Amino acid sequence: MLQTYTARYTCFHGGYMGQLIDWPEVITEGANLEECRAMLRDALHEMVQAYQDLGREIPVGNALLEQLPVELDLVGKTA
């Protein structure tokens, strides 16, 4: 069975942090984006195996993400 999860990558001074939106416990870091992706995929495989071994229900993926724009200089001001 193929399951899809949504990943979020955050750049920081030492590389990238990767985390699954649908399964926040799956998190890792890498020196660059490609390494972080590979490590996140490996962390996901390890977490699936651990949940299966423990008989725990594996979280469902397919999160919906959207960007919400906001005019920062207009927040709190009345027209």
C-alpha cells in the first residue's frame, strides 16, 4: 500500500531540518536539502517499522497545505 506524507523543510545556519506535517514525530536534519530528504525518508521507514512492531496505528498522510498572505503593515490598523 502506497501512502503519501507531506514534508516541511526549514533552512537554518547549519543545513536543513525536515519534518512530516502528517506525522510530526518523524523529524531529522541534514547538511543540505538532498541529504535531509534522504534522511527524512529513512526516518519515515524506521518509524513505520517501529509502529508496526508495536502494533500502533500508522498516521494517515495527505495533508493539505496552503499559504495565507497577510499585509503585515495593515494588521491592527482601521480604515
